[in-house]
Amino acid sequence: MSPESSKRFRVSAYNFGFLDEGSKREIRRSTLKAVAIPGYQVPFASRELPIGKGWGTGGMQLSLSLAGSRDTIKVIDQGHDDSVNAVSIRHLIQSCTQVEMTRDSQAASLIQSRHRIPEIPLRKDQILILQVPQPDPLKKVESHEKKVKQLHADKDYKGMWLHLYEDISQWGDISISADYPSTAHERYLFAPSPLPRWDVPKLNHSEALCLLGAGREKKIYAIPPHTQVTPLAFDDVPFTTENFGKASCKNCGADNVYLDEFIDDETGQKTYSCSDTGYCHQRMAERRIQ
Amino acid sequence: MKGDQAFDLVHDSQLIYREMLEAVSRPGTISNIKTVLTKLPDSPVNPGLIGMALTILDGETSFAVVPEFSKLSSYIQQKTGSRVETLDQADYILMHDLSLVPSFSEVIETIKKGTLIDPHDSATLLIQVKSFSATNGAPYILSGPGIASESQVPIEGLPENWEKTRQRANKEFPLGIDFFFVSQAAEILSIPRTTRIRKA
Amino acid sequence: MGYVTVTGGQTAIEEAEKLLHHYRTGQSSHPLHPETIEKQMRLLVDRIMGEGGLYAPDHASLALKQAEGDPAEAAFLLRAYRSTLSRNFYTKTVDPGEMRLIRRISSTFKDIPGGQVLGPTYDYTHRLLNFSLREETEEDFSEFLEAVDIDSEQVEQTPSFKKVTELLKAENLLADSEMEQEQEPVDITREKPAFPLSRSARLQSLARGETGAMSALAYSAVRGHGKVHPTIGELRVGYADIEIEYPGRENESLYIGETMLTEVETVNSFTETINNQAGGLNLGYGLVFGHNELKAISMAVLEHSLATEGEAPVHDEEFVLLHIDSVDSSGFISHMKMPHYVTFQAQLNRLRKFQEEEGGKPEDESRKQ
């Protein structure tokens, strides 16, 4: 460790999990309510954390209010365990909780993620925590929170349907790629983080609880396990996920996974690799054993 | 119980919260917070109920105790800083002995159900029951979010037709009330507003 | 402690931190002492305390040192530190009318009871770079202090004056305001208030706002994108005593310290009515930590704008209050630096699909849900 960073964070100077207990209690109360009303955005005070707002403070607050000594935590950003932001968040969580950290999605009890859900289906003893920048899909059609809350209260999603319809008229299909508007428990329209379409169906009747936190917008919402999640779609324009054609991962050979696209430095050819790096490493390790 | 570890507001709360979260995520699942049983020797009622209260109540919340029991109210006030409120305004309703409640349905009718704008502004009930024992409890069949198809739970110590009273309170989703039950053995079980219940 | 192997990302972060440390030292032989910042960068410290929502001059100074003087970073450091502090007491209501003033001016009257007190202000200094400050020494400091002999006891005893608005009130020139009846204030750091906000929530949001953002919006309001152009009834800077209820003894107070505050009351034309009530002058109110006149005036302009109906952005409370917070805005603007390649890939995927369809290529068998 550099001399600077070793001086930076004295664990003893802060409470377990960084936040004071009052802050944790408020997040916990809001989370319990969020699970009881699937897809509804429960307002919460939202604390400032040592990371920037917009950098995962919603997810972090959930993780820090959840974490205990029995947990093992995995942190990913864009599916990647070792991107600088994932490393930074993991380091902070570990510094102020001393809980076990992992890259193996199957070994984790809590998975904090930005933009992805791991490829291996989650189990009932796991909780997925998603960081959310814009929790309300209706912001696309109405910018004022006061009006948006009224629309949710009335289950008035005409504006969104119209938006999708106009999109189809213009493009022949719905142009929304990530963060596809979906309903939970046939009631609330919610923003599935900005997950790519690929991951949205994983929320439908999931085995694991999924908690979503928007720190800057001060909202917590949840998709409980075994809850119906339905992407908005028309009968003649059904919801479809990303299609990578015949492409597969250059490292582990996986197809039928979400892929990152690269341009090869030397050949200029397009290549692909798994977006879920933990999954990819695991497949490569299994291959070596065989 | 002298010599036992005292209730740790940081770590015991965390454990209880996780059990409560598990319970509300999977209605009908029995989790337990038995570790608190020996940690709250001065508790005026079953430590399980107190453990949940200490985990979620503080000065930013209000509560009501039904039936009135001043020793319990002042204990909660003192330990958490939470404010006593009237039944129709309280955020959390603590029911420590259902056998002493003259009209369960009146309580349920009175408490906050939230509004369409703020459905979360509703009361949560923390209720002491006898047990979740299959031999003595009345079996209920649950379905809804958090439950794969159906789950069956026996609950001992609830008033006759309580589920119908609850159903009336929850008829207008997303308005409604959420229940956390705790047994004398400090097991917990939750039934949020989305759960459908019928008698087995 | 769990073991996580050190990776490229981890190494990069650590090296970046070393570099940052290197730049922060400026390769200078004199480390900046936080006390020097606290004493000689007073206005910056005050600004950081206001935006950080924490009255703690020593912590604000430390934050400035650590952040190489970046106000957004320093306010952010204070806010993050604030998150870890438990709320032990609520102070008793502070009456700024009781402040011991160091400065007090009114633009509405030529003279006011107690008189105009110019106090420490840059208003009438000529903005000429003072090159002699380059060679300023400790001796210069002590010589100056001896020569001007500002008796600190005298400053302490500066009386408090009746507020100008009290005079207007006594003459029945102020519009009746329902706003004054509000009871227990909400605490926006403990709960997320819903729109429309109560007045106390509005004032709290404004008090934590970023000085530059607020002055830009207030400027827009008085320049024509809004319906207000107030006069400053009174601007006061002074020290207010902070008291809490004596623990365990009701009706007894415990003095815990003092804070410097800047308070501004603007007087708005009787034609600029709040919610179409008529019948008197309307006030706008600003109160901020420390000595920060620009922010306090901006706050008063915005506070009144928000209470007045109109089409301009300054009359829209969601627009104003959700965009003046420095931690929110700097965080979200800078989050664009983070990788977004998963969502970008999803967008590329859509675009290519649309292009293929446009070009009449056969549609791939896409995975239906």
C-alpha cells in the first residue's frame, strides 16, 4: 500500500459499515417496505458516502446496511470484478466491514453490481444489489417528480405506452436498449437499473431477492423473489433481447452470454469476450482442469 | 441472565434485519432470531419482539403498543427514542399479547394503510404469537410475490378470522399493511400486503 | 479478512493515489497547515461549511487541504464525514435577531435604527492585485494588529439591533404570510421530503446549495427569467449562540458554542404577490453558515421566486432545488467518466438491428422472451 492510502482510512474512526446506526436503520426500514411493495420506489434520506453520487451510492448504502460478518460479497461493474470502479467499491466495503470478498458469483451472499446480472442464475440464499442512476422510467415522459408520483398512483402509464408506440412508428421497433421499462407484480412500472435487455428476463421469478438503490435520487425499490416482471411490449412487437449472432467469447468459447466487443489491435478484426468476467474465468479454469 | 452477552446494537441488529428481510422476501418462511433470547434480560415482554423493535425503531419513527402497556412503551421509548403515537398515526404497531386485545379488527381498521401517492406511509405490525408449530397452529396457505407457488404455515395464537380482517385492510393494493410475527421461541415470519392467504 | 488478489485495477488506483499525493505536495517544502487555511481562507472555509452542511471550521480547513482547494471536493468530504456522525441532539431555535453583528446594511432605508455597519466587506475595496502581499511577514501581521487595535472585547460587545423588517411589520407594510405558521421543521438529511416541499425543507435545501449554482439561478431571476427584483431590506453577518435542551432537565438550556451566520431579508414589490395574495410587501429569506453574502442574497431571491408562481425555471422548485446541490451535480456529471460499455454495447446492438432491417437484410432470429 502506498503511504497515502494506508493513512487514509482508519477503520476504528468509523462505525462498522461506515454509516451510523440511525442511517442504517432508515435504509433498512425503507428496504423492508420496498420488498412489501414490489417495484414501488420508496423514498429515503440517502447519505453521502466517500464515493461520488452517481458512482453507486445507492447500491453501497444497501450493501452497507445489509453486510454482516457472515457475508461474502462480490462487487462488479459492467460485469467486471477488476474494473477500477469495482475495485474501489470493493475496497471501501472491505475496509469498513472486514467481510469476506469474492469474485465467484456462486460463493457470494451479496452481489453488488452495476449494469449486469451474473450469467449463472442466482440462488435463494443470495441477494443482488443493483446501482441505479435514474430510478423512474416515467422521467422519459414527465420530468417532474410530483407529477410522476401521481402517474404511478393512478397506474397511468399511457405516456410510456405512447412513447413506445411513437418509437415503433419512427424506427420500426422500440429503440430503448438498456434500462427497459418493465412492470413488477403487474402493478408498478420500474427501471431495471440500466441492465441490458439481456438481463431483464432474469428478474422475472428470480430465486434471489433483488434490491435496487438510487442514492442521488434517494429511492430504494425491490423485486422480491418469485415475482412477475414483465417488459412492456406490444403483441405485434414483442420484447427481444440482444443478439450476438454466431459470436462467442474468444477466451472461454461461451456463446449464449452477453458479450463485450473489441477491435483487435493488430488485425483490426472484431472479437468478443464474456461481459461476466467471473463466469469467464471459471470456465477457463474448468477447461484447464479437463 | 447475568454473564450473557448484552444486545449489540450494531451486530445483533444486523442479524435481525437480515432475518426480517428474508422473512418479508419469502412470506411464510420461518427464520429465527433466537440469539436475542438471552441478550435482553430487562425486556418487559418476549425478547424476540423487542429485538425487532430495537432493529428498526428510532427517533425518526413512531409506534403504538396494543393493548396499552406502559412498561413496554416506556422501555421502547427509552431504548430507541421512538415516539408514542395514536393508533391511526403510528408507523409501527407492537402487539405483545393478542389475548388481551378486545377487537383485533378494530385495530386493523384504524391503523395507517398508506395513500396511493405514498403507499409506504402505512403501518407495520410486529405481533407476538405463541408458535408456528404444526401441531398447535392453524394452517394457512400463502401465495404471491416471494412464494414459488404456494407455501403452508401454521400460526398459533391468532384471533379467529384474522386473515379476513387483513384481507379487507389490503383489498386496495398498493395500500395495505405488513405483518411480522414472532413466536415465543423467537422465530419470525412475515406476511406483507401482497400475500394472498387462505385457511388450509 | 477476506483475501482478494491485487489486480491491474487495484495497482492503477494505488499508483494514481501516489501521483495525486505528489501533486498535492506541490513539491513544496512547506506543508500547508489546516489552521492557516482556517484563519486566512475564512470565506472559502465558510462556503465549504455551508455546502457541506456541517459547521466545523477545522474539518472544513482539513478538507480544503486534502482536496487541493477544490470546493466541490472539499464540500463532498465534509458531507461524507457528516454521514458517519450520529444525531445526538437537536438545537433550540436560533433567533438571528439576537446575533452579535459584525456587519449590517440595509438598501431600503438611508438610515436605520442602530445605523448601517459596514463591517468586513470587499464591496468598496478596489480590486487591484496587492503585490506587497507577496512579501507579507509575521511582523507585518503583528504590527498591523497593534496599530489598528481592534479590541476583540469591543467586537464581542457589539449590540444586536432590531431588524429592519420589524419596522415594516410595525407599520403594517408586510403582507400576511401563512408561511410563518409552520411548526416543527423537517430534516431533509433524515427523510426525503415529497414535493411540494414545506418551507422548512425548501430553506434547508437552499442553505446547502452550491454558491455558484445559486447565484446563476438568482441572476437569471432578476435579469428577466423570473418575476422578482427585490431590494435588500437587511443583510446581517454575526455570531449566533447555539443551545440545546439541558439533557434530562426540561426548560433549561445548555450553551454549546456559536456559529457565524449570514442572514438576508429581501423586500419584494407588493405587486409580486405570493400565491396571488395582495396587500403588502413580501419578504424573501436567506440564511447560510458563515460569511457568504452572495449565497445568502441568492437564497433570498430564490426562496421568494419559489413562493411565486411563474413560468421561468426559478419558479419551479424541483428544477431549482434538485440542481443546486454540489455533491449531487458534481457526482453525476463526473460519473460520466465511468465505463458504460455494457449499455453502449446494448445500444450498438439495437442500432445494428435497425440498420440491417433498413437495408432489407434478413432479420436474425433474435431471442424472444
